[in-house]
Amino acid sequence: MSASHGLSLKETLSLSLESSRELASSREAWVSARESVYSSAGSGDLSLTFSASGSVSRTDSGSGFKSSDTHSNKITLSKNIYDFGKVKHNTILAEINLSRAYANYKNIEQSVILETSSAFLGLIKARRELQLKKNNRHRLSAHVSAAKLRVSEGTETPTGLAEAVARHSRAEADEILAITVLQNAEDLFQKLTGIDKEGMSEISELPMLEQELPGSVFEAATMASEKNPNVLSAIATEKAAAQTILSTKASQKPDVSLSLTGTQGKTSDSISVSLSFSSSLYEAKSTAANARRTVSDHSKARIDLDEARAQAGFEGRSAFRDWRAAVSTLEAVKSEIEASRLAAEGIRNEVEFGLKTALDLLDAEKNVKDAEIRLVSAEHEQLIAGLKLSAAVGTLTPKNLGLNYNY
């Protein structure tokens, strides 16, 4: 999947993935979720604390001051020996949140790939369109010069000259607009990749995209409802909401803890062992409200999951139809441009024999020019439609595109 020469799409995508701030932010969110798993799993570990205290005093006893000092050192080893599943449920919830963070990361990764690919292809499209419009202006400028010569020779009317001038002015306006479109395309491309204008000059031809796309509308909808990152994120959200209910229930259960304390003092040492059992005897209103909230959150997450699957299936079907239409349109435009060139060549020959006028030739050449611009757009849209279809079904990944990028 690369251009014939120059800066390839693969290289561009790798640079974009490396420099994307949005992707870097999502990556840190995933790291944070991963550390939360370790934190939850370790909440039942042994705890070892040390404390020391000391004092010095002087007391006036009437016959003089007496000094006294005391000190003590204490070491406490404690552990929650049974929590009725609190650590287990919290760890499971943290693992689910890690899966959700990963799904969000993959969603952003697909968005970066799609946006960068669109910018890459948009830059090539803008350059090709500008070149076509420049060529059209030069062609019409030659027609204006020829029309002026024919008017001076009396073989052309001023009306024909005015028509040629009007077409040339329209071509100049089209070229100015194309220059603006190209500048905007270059600006967007530099923002996404950090590649300057000199580096952009190495981008030349359209890339050849090798993708494994669905073979039918049904297959596209099925893949999208299973692999679309939004669906995967919604699945993780629903699981997290369900697990939160279990974690909330577990938090209301008792705790059994054991502690061992050794104390060293100035006059004596001691060792103590304690076993404690703690449990809530009264359920506050806030606790009951929190339980009801978790149930409602789970109901909402289930509804959101159903909607995410339905939306993903719709987007998969729509993307497949758009891609199939883009392929058919490209074939039709190729046939159109071939026919319009043959027609223009025939009219050019007829003009030489006086069977057609110069305006007829201008119209024929305009048809060729319009078909060439449509060809540029059709090739662009066909590639974009394929990328959007891959994104809809969840397969627009660095691995599937053959990128040397793993995270």
C-alpha cells in the first residue's frame, strides 16, 4: 500500500500515529487503567507500619530540677484476612475498565488513520485538479488568441471572441479556487503529520490500497456489529456497569482483619495480636440511593449497547453501498472520458474542414476537461469509500495495513 515513488502512505500514517496528541492522550488513559488493575489487586496486601515517639521533661521538685525522658518504637503488621470478595470484584471491574480504555484507544487509532489517509488522498486530488485547471486555462488562453486573430481576419465574429474570453475568465476563477483548496489541503496535512511543504513534494501518485473488504451488505453489517470499536467500547461499558452492581453489593459486606503489633519502650516491651470484625449495622439513605443508581446505570448501558450495535450495522451497510457505488462510478467515468476524448478528436477534425465551429470544439474540449476532473474525484472517492468501509467494520488497523507500528 504505497505510492509508486516518493513519500508513501505507509510512511505518512506511521508519522501521524507517532505524532498524534489525541492518540498519545488515549494511550496514557490506557496506562492509567492498567495501573488501576494492579492497584485494585493489591488492596488486600500486607501492611507494615512503623512509628516512634519520645519525650524529655524537667520537673521542679522543690529541691531542684529532675529530668526524665521516655521513648517507644512500634511496628504493626496488619492484613485484611477476609473481605467477602471486595478485592476480587474491584479487580474484575478494573480489568473491564482496562478493556474499555483499549477499545477507546483503537477507536481513536482508526480515526487518526482515516483522517490522515483522507488528508493524503485529498492533497493528491487537490494537486491533480489544480494541474487540470491550469492546463484548461492555458488551452483557453490559446483559443482567445486564435479568436482575436480570426476576428482581425474577418473569419470570426466578435460574439465568438466574447464567448472565448468568458470561458477563459471562468477558467481563471476555477484555477484561483483550486489553488486555495490545495493550500488548505497542505495545511491540514502538515497539522496531522508534521511534514512540511518540502516533504509533501515527495508525494506523487495515488497509492494502491490492498484491503480485505466484506463481500456483501450482510457481511459488512455483521462484522460492524461485532468488531466496530464503538461496539467494543459499549460492550465493555455494559460489563463495567454490571460489575459495579456486584462491587457495590460486596462493599456492604463485613471485613475481618488481623494485626500484630510489637512495642519497644524504655522500661518495657510488649507484643499484641488483635482480630477485628467490622460491619455496617445501618444502611444509610445514600447507600440505598447509590445501589439504585448502579442499577439504572446498567440499564442505560444495555440500551446504549443495543443502539451501538444497531448504529454500527447501519454504518456497515451504508459504507458497503457507498464503496460499491464508488467502484461502479469510477468505471463509468473511465468509459465517459474515453468516449469524450474520441468525440473531441472527431470535432477537431471537422473544424478543420469547416463542418464544425470553434465554439463546438470548445464545448467538446470542455466535456473532456469536466470528465477528467470527475475521474480525479471518482478515483479519490473510491479509495476513501474503501477506507471508510474498513473503519466501519473495525478492520482499519495498523496491522491490517502493514504498518510498522505496534502499541
